[in-house]
Amino acid sequence: MDQIIDPHAGQPVRTAGEPLEKARAAVILLHGRGAGAADILSLAGELAVSGLAYLAPEAAGGVWYPYSFLSPLEKNQPWLDSALATLARLSAGVEARGLPTGRIAWLGFSQGACLVLEYAARFPQPYGAVIAFSGGLIGPPGQVRHDQGDLAGTPVYIGCSDHDPYIPAERVRFSAANLQSLGAQVNAQFFPGMPHTINRQELETARGMLRALTEGEV
């Protein structure tokens, strides 16, 4: 596909943890705006869950899409569709190496968090976990969504400040309700006065979700 149509095609993917062939589960991590794969991949050491393969794709130019996640969808094209296609390719690659979608966890921060939630809503099926640090579903307020499918009990965690400068609390609530309507088990948690960051409690929650994933039956 032409690079203009698919700007994220061919971008590198950094890895850590176990090789996919030996891992009990895989975590696909998506960085935020202006960051890179190495930044989000550093969470592997913070989470410290054994038995996991970590994969972190790099966004072209350090951004998954150029404008606010609350902008009209067409304004963020073709970058948004390219980013979602990148996730689909990664998922297919992990599955081809022997791990089903029920053994794939999605984790993102900020832009990356918005992207993992959007991917789960657009392509709902039983995933191992969806973990969003400071994010919400993509699209303008008031947009009518037509998501169909079944997340079939997928555990979803959304952690965010109650006054995040980029992620309105109402959008977090809307996203949680949407994913719950698709069959996810959603835990949305607000932290009073927290800046746009990831705190220790969010990491502890994520660690517990990933441990549960590695300890289940393969």
C-alpha cells in the first residue's frame, strides 16, 4: 500500500520479554503522542510479569493520528485507519506464532490508549485484556457509533484523571458504557487531580490483569 495511504506501514516493532513461541501471552503496547516504542516498552520492566512477550510498534513521526481524538474522524485520516491496520497486522502475526486473541492484551497510554479502545470497539472479540491509561474512544462528541460484536467478558481497564487536560471524564464514561454494551467487563477509575500520566495504582491494576492472563489455561 502506498505510504501516503498507509503512513504507519513498515514502521519498526520493538520487543521485550519472552519470544512469542515460548510466551504464555503477548502484550501489544502503544505509545502516546510525541513518544516512541522504547518509551512505552519500558513499562515491561515496571510491570514485571513473567511469561509475557511484549511488542511495541512505532508510529510514523511519533503520532498515530495528527489531531485530537475528539476531532471528526475524517480529519485524522488516513493515519487513523493506518494505525488500526497496524494493530490488525500485529494481532495476526501473534496469532500465526501460536497465541490466540484470548492470549493477547492491548495496553496504551494517551493516544495509544485511545487507539486500543477504538480497536477493541471496532473489532470486538474475546481478548486477553484491554488496558487504557488516559484514553477514550475516538470521534467527536455526539457521534453515533454502530459497533457490533461481542467482547465476551474481555477485562477492560480505563484509568484517568478526573480533570485530564486532554481526556474529558465524560468521554471516559461514554467509552466504558460502549465497551460494556459490547460484552466487556469494564473497570473505569478516576484519580482526583492526577496530571496526564500513569500512576502506581494503575500499574498495579494492569499487573494483576496480566498475571491473571498468564496464569490461566492455555
